[in-house]
Amino acid sequence: MLLLDISNGWKTAIMMVALILVFYFFLIRPQSQEAKKEAAYRESLKPGDRIMTAGGLHATIVSTDATQAVLEIAPNTRIKVALSSVKPIPERKRK
């Protein structure tokens, strides 16, 4: 009955705040947490780690710098990629 005593302007304001909170907790916050995890993963990469590129190439890291990594995709076959395209190899789910 409390909402019945409030003017329409306040009802609208309360609903807008509630909508913003829902968007924050269900969309924005999880996305920023995932971005932090990916940044921490990229910072922890070291030579010898097995990774996968965004294009699906599985490789071993040979060296890294601030923005790039040199990957070995086959014996004596090396490529240079941006660190932003490096992802962890997904684990296989066993049935």
C-alpha cells in the first residue's frame, strides 16, 4: 500500500533506479568481472604455456611482450599474434 501513496513521478523514478540496478547486476558487473579474469590470464602467460588463439589455432608460447606473443604452432613454425587474441584452451567435457 506504500506505493499507492507516492506520486507518479516518484514511482517512475523508483522503477528507473530498479531497472538500472537489474542491468548492472545481470549485465555490466559479470562482463567486467570476466574482462578482469581474462586480463589476469594474459598477464600470467609465460613461455611454454599451451594456448588457443581467437581463430582456433592451438599453440605453445615462445615469448611475450606487452602487446604481442610469439607462438609455435608446429615444430620450427612460429607466428606473432596480439595478446588480445589469446584464449585458454577450453577443457573438454566428458560424458
